[in-house]
Amino acid sequence: MSDRILQVSRLDVTFQSRLRSNSILRGIDLEIKAGEVLGLVGESGCGKSMTASACLGMVPPPGRVTGSIKIEGEEIVGRPESKLRAIRGGRIAMIFQNPMRSMNPFFTLGRQMIDVICCHRPVNRIEAHSIALSELKAVRIPDPELTLDRYPHQLSGGQIQRALIALALACQPRLLIADEPTTALDVTIQAQIVSLLRRLADEKGLAILFITHDLGLVSQLCDRVAVMYAGRIVETGSVESVIDEPCHPYTEKLLGAVPVVGRGKRDLVSIPGHVPDAAVIPPGCAFHDRCDRATEVCAKAHPPVQTFGQDHAALCHHARRAQQFTEAS
């Protein structure tokens, strides 16, 4: 039996209006195995959250989804809503970047957890209460019995995020999608959440899609990384290979914009221009008008996939010319 939990192939998401067609995602290929954490990185608006929505079967109308998304080998693209409801929560769970907005302020945490558990598992409310308590203990929330009786406003942001992770795990999913889960938290709590997610992947074999714009968090948590630009995956590989030896110019620029403590002074790199509008994606490589390596072919022809070793690939005409990022001493 394959240990692939999520397999995305040639995924396109398009929004069609009377006047134009907006291609939000184009040819996305992703794969996550059991116990693996994949970081999906890119600028705001590049399509990261839309990828998550597609994996959940929640692309809003008039969005059109084509390609393939398989959860443990089961195709979800084109499935009716009644079938998708059984998959969401039960086999795929998601946590969001603003924990305070993810909870109903009118009900206690225990009431909300019990309702969700009863919806997705064949248990009564007494059994659901025990499951909720056990999962709160698993994510190391202090005084879990007391916490279950509290309302969201009585909990800190970090406590709510841990509770949301516990709620996701209570339904025994195989895949957890974490969409910028540490954005609204301070640095200390961020580190705790990252440590918790890593432990869950290692101990429970949970597959995690970690969506972020923070390459520092990716280096701490993830096994592999996929870099997204303008609706395409432009580079994939192990965290070590992509961060130490980026092969796509965009990845190299992203790394150049990250300050590093203790490595001497250097100028931070900025990327000129803007991400192209989804309705007017230029021909050829979408990054060519912002790239200092671009040549005439970049503006005309779609870039090929070039591979570097067993698990490192970049979508670029000149990927082999990309130099290893080095700090100025």
C-alpha cells in the first residue's frame, strides 16, 4: 500500500467571467507522504490558499477545477458535495491563520469540539467529551478540563490555535492543512506551534501541508518545500537542497530578502516589479520581467522542468545558471 496521502497532478483553477478568464492555479503538482511536512511558500496572492481550498473541494463558484487531487488514492475532483463532506474533517482537516475567527464566540470550546467529533465519528456526546479531553492533553494545553468549559475570548491566541489543532486531530485525519497558522502569534508561541506540528507528524504519521511566506519557519519544520509564483510551482525539493542551493531565480531572490543573524552585514535583496495579474499572465515565464537572468526565450516559451539530483526540480530556462546563495561576509 502506498504511503502517499496527498497527490495533486496537473491542477488548474480558473475563474471565468463574461469579460475574461482568470487562471489562479496552473499545472500544480504536489505530493505528501505519511509523516511528512511539505512547506508551500510564496508571496501573498500567488495561489497558496487557493491550493488549500482545491484540496478541500471548496473552490467557490464560478471557479472551475480540472486535473487530479487524490487523498490516499481516492479522487476528489468532480465528487458531489455530499461525498466531500465525509472527507472534510474526517480525512482532511485544516487550521487557519486567525485562530480567534475560527471559533464561535457564543459556545464553549467543549461544546464546539463535541459537536464536531459527533459529526465525524460514530460516538455519543459522553465519548466525544473524553476524546476532546484526550486531544487537548495531546497538544499539551494546561488544565484541559477547565479549558473545555471556557469561551474563546477567555483563551489566548496560542491556546486557541492549540485547541484548533486538537479539534482537527480529534477526527483522526490523515492530512492536515495549516494555512499560515502562526501569523497572528508572537515568536515564542510560533516556536511552540511549529514544535507541536513537527511532533504530530513524527509520532502520528500525520501528513501536513504547511502554507507560509516565512522561509525561516519552513527550515525549522518542513521536510520538503514547494515555491509558488503566479499560480505555478517553480521549484521543489528537500528543504536542505532548496535553501542551501536554490536553482530558480525567484527562490534565490526570496532567500536574499531574509535577514540572517550572526552572518555579517549584507544588503537585503528586493525583487523589482509586481506579481502579474491572473487575467493577464504574460507568455513564457511569468517571472521573466522581474528576473535579472531573463533572455529572449524566457518571454516567449514556457520554461521546462529541470531536475537537480533525485528530489530537486525547477521550472526555468536558466535554472542551471542559478548560483548557490552565499552571504556576504
